[in-house]
Amino acid sequence: MNYKLYIHNLIRLNEGCGLEKLMTEEQLDFIDMMMPLNIEARYPSYKDELFKTLTAERCRYIVETTKKIFVWIKDKL
């Protein structure tokens, strides 16, 4: 990629990098699930509602899956 994408939309970022063509359905589903969390965390008015949805189990799932996708993306670079 010869340019930087200055966006916070995970789906558009994924498409802009061409990764969506290489990702599994499970990885794409995870990106879709993370999209609202990414947007809500950026806006203070949504943070209280966001925190209500984050159980310890859900946080563990998010962290572990994010680590796996991060390694996968680094592997593709």
C-alpha cells in the first residue's frame, strides 16, 4: 500500500487494505462485531452504554481474538 488511510471505520480500513479478500468468515465477523465498539469508544456520550456491554468474558474474547488477528495481519505484510 502506498498511502495511509486516516479513518477509524474498521470495515473501510479492512477493505482499503485489501485484507477482506484474504480473511476468513470468522475474522470478518469479528471485524463487524468490533465496529460499533470502535465508534462508541471514540465518543464520550456512548462510553457508559459501551461499558455495560463489556463483561469479563467478552473482554477476554475481544483481547484474544484481536491478538490473533494482529499476528495474522503482521504475517500478511
